[in-house]
Amino acid sequence: MKQNDTLKTISYSGIFLSCFTDFSEKCIHAAPEHVLVYLYSGEQIIVDGNKRTIIKAGECAFVRRNHRLTMYKNSKGSELYKGISLTFNRSILREFYSKFDKAYLPKRVVISDKNVVKIEPSPAITSLFQSLTPYFDENIKPTDGVTHLKLLEGIYVLLDNSDIFYPILFDFTDPWKIDILEFLNDHYMDDLTMEQIAAYTGRSLATFKRDFQKISNLSPQKWLIKKRLEAAYVKLKEEGKKVQEVYVEVGFKNPSHFSTAFKKQYGVPPTEA
């Protein structure tokens, strides 16, 4: 890469994304798929509500799908920002899961509700991303077969790193059932009962609650409240909207309930966000 290149983004098959910049860049991230981000140089800051995750050169982070986040991609001194992302769509995750020996699925996993998971450096992660460097530095397009294999390698890297990624990556139970998180992320602002949500995702209420326990340590009701509050925070903090309009938009019926829940989650009332 030439030093005078200010911005360079390369995407192969919508899977690998490489960004280079010699200035600070702010962007809103709301990808519908899980993403694994690795930094070669520079610094990346991911802001999720009042939580900040800082990624430095040689570090890696997993970003959960369907969550609106603010990302800052910064140069550090003479080092330009340089990062690569792997995007895991549902089809490759289903393919991987269908061939995976279910006997190796962990029995007891601590369910994580983190939207951003910083991953400790490891030889497997370094090896995976260093092997991708030539395709971007030399502008050599990888074959579809190589691209596919690298994504599969990325899934193995995550599963080997921590058991928490099993329920995150494989948050589908049966192929004929609608993905629970996909449905909830599309309809979390709607006025739906748990019975209706269960029915719309192809489950009885009991099955819905049982399946939900596999993807979150929160109850469905608490998950919905947390999701609505996250959306409200963005509307108040970044979009400058008024409390009176925001609480209704995100699905709350009572402004007092909204204010109490918001302060409990963020430590300040919505009027001070």
C-alpha cells in the first residue's frame, strides 16, 4: 500500500473487508451478520451504548450481528489504520453446524449477552489473519474455495477460543423454526405478547422459552427491555431526539417505566443521556 492512499476498502464476495486510512474515521455499524475484526495497525474503538472496547494492533474482537454500534478507526502516530473483517452469514454457519459432530457440543455454557467480545491474542488468530495479508497488500483475489475455507477456519478459531461462541454462532435449533434473535431484532419495538412471539417463530410458548435459554441468560422480557433501551440510547444520544417521542418509538407504553429502566441500565435518567 502506498503512503498517500487515504482510504482503501476491498471486499471479496462480501466476506473479507479490508480498510486503510490515514485519518480518524467514524462509522455506524449495524451489520445483519456476525463479524470478526482483526487489526494489523492503528486503533479501533467500538462504542456500544456506554461501553467502549478498544482494539489495538494484533488484537481481535467479535461483533454480534444486528446491533447498532459506533466505530472509530484511528491512525496511531505514523501507523495507518489497517484491519480485516470476516463476516459469517447464516448459510455458512448452518453448513458448519450440519457437519459438526454434535457429541463435541459443550453441555454447560455460560450464556453471554455481550454485543462485542474482545478476544485474547492466540497463534490460531494470528495465523488466520496473517495468511490473508497477501490478498490485500498485493491485490490478489482469493478463489471462492480459499474464501470459504478461511471462513470455516475463522469459525474453528472462535469455538476453540471460548465455549460462549457455540450458542452465539449456532442460535438456531431446528431448520424449520424461525431464528429467534433474527425475529426479535426485527420486531423488538412491536407490541407483541410472548405467546405471539413464540407462535410467529414456530414454537409453543414452552419451547420458545427453552430455546431462548440457549442464546441468552436473560428472560425474553428482560432481553426486550435491554434491546429497547439500547435503541433509545442511540436515538437520544446520537440522533438528538426528545424523551417524549423516543419511549413510544422503542416500544415502551409508560414514560415513568421507561425512565426508571433507562436509569437502571445507564446510570442516568434519559433526560441527561
